[in-house]
Amino acid sequence: GAVVSQHPSWVICKSGTSVKIECRSLDFQATTMFWYRQFPKQSLMLMATSNEGSKATYEQGVEKDKFLINHASLTLSTLTVTSAHPEDSSFYICSARDRITGMGTEAFFGQGTRLTVV
Amino acid sequence: GEDVEQSLFLSVREGDSSVINCTYTDSSSTYLYWYKQEPGAGLQLLTYIFSNMDMKQDQRLTVLLNKKDKHLSLRIADTQTGDSAIYFCAESRSRDDKIIFGKGTRLHILP
């Protein structure tokens, strides 16, 4: 099946620094990728929809200047957490839909990135 | 609005059937999903059902949909220890649209 690779799987950073998380679709083209955030023992909260070649669409309440999303190619989207603070510590998961081959009913998920800000 | 609700915990004895229930509010939901998440891992799609279907069966998994009541259930037959995980109910309006998740049901298997 299709694979979505997320990197890094975990990262610890100092408060005030920026962290970049990559999401790659390995064997399919993803014109749309989704970024989710998951708090402990809670659901996945959709943060934004990343569209290749255009600006991301952010969900209400998500700061677009803090969570920068870039989707420069059909296989790569990046999420940069700028000026990270301890409250940004969370599990971030990306998802991609294989729209080209018509398998849009399934969204493939990356393995997630655990961000800890100290 | 879009909202998906499900119970947070379920304990089942090994070998019994597990039934996880979910309700959703969006009448425009077209695709309804069940995902499984094991500790520290991403999400694995278990199964999905179109809104024009009432039931879908796939090996030990049976999905029932009551569109009138906006109620979705997942039945796992002969529950095994490997089924211990968090199960997320989710929905989307179209095959390309964002997926909205419930809070997840933690399935605990009793020996």
C-alpha cells in the first residue's frame, strides 16, 4: 500500500527555536496533505490542509504565522513550528490522499512526530 | 457543524466480540471510517463505508451504519490481544476532503 513517511519521528528543542517536520509520500503523488495535532489521550485535531503549489488552508484557531506549511512538490509537505514554546509540545501527524490514481477514499498517515519543547 | 462522538473506553474479554459506537452530526458525510492507532504509532485505516451502505463486512470486522440516526458501529469478532489499541471513528464529505476524527475509543482486552 501507499506509504507516507514523516521525519523526524521525535524531536526535542529549546523554547524559542523553530522546528521543521517533513511529510513525504513515497510511492504516490499527493496534491493535498493534511496536518493534524494530537494531544495525549485525545483525538486528532486538523490544523491545516496543505495544497501543492498554493497557500495552505488553516482551521479556525490555528495560527498560520506560527505553524508554517509549505507544499512545494507533489511528494513533500513541511510543517515548521516557529518560536516553539512548551505548549506546542504534542504529537504531529501528517496525512496524504492519493488523488492521482483515484484512491482518494483512503488517506495515508505518517507515523507521527513527537515534539517536546523544553 | 462537523462533530464526531464516541465513548472513550471499552473493556472486552479475549474471544468475545467488541462493539465500538460512534455518532456524527454532519448530514453531508459521505465517507465514514474506522482507524486503529497503536501506542506511539500513526493511524491505520481498518475499513470505511459509503453513506449509501448499511453494512460492510471484512473478515472479523463488521461496520453498521444507520444514516437516519447518524450512528456508526464497528464490531470486532473474536477479539484478540493484538486488537488492543485506540479506535477512531472519522468522516469526510468527499473522497478528497479533510477527515474529521472522534476522540477515539481505547479498547482494553481482558484475559
